[in-house]
Amino acid sequence: PYETIKLMELIKRIKEKFGLTIFLIEHHMQFVMGICERIMVMDFGIQIAEGTPQEIQKNPKVIRAYLGE
């Protein structure tokens, strides 16, 4: 959606302009993968993975938690 793209652009501009680290809590994975350099994944309050978007997409624990076995 248009709003999602605009929000992604805004967050990226703020990060680049001010050199900030941004802590984002979000469940929309396409949004997360498109904006984050590093991701931490939690499942029922427990950290199950941390890494780049590419590492997270391939992580067996993440796949199991979100897609089932």
C-alpha cells in the first residue's frame, strides 16, 4: 500500500539524515525486510533469531515459528 511505502521512505530518510539507530516493533514482515539492516525475531516473548534479513528468511527456527512444521 501507498502508506507503507511512504512510511518506509520516511524512516530511511530520518535514519540517514540523523545517523540514528531505529528500534522498530512490527509484524508486517515485508515491511521489516524492506527497511531493516538487522532483525531480532521473538516467539512468545523469547528471542529465537537475530541477523540480517537474508539470514532471518533462511533461519529454521523462524520458519518453524511462522509457518509451522
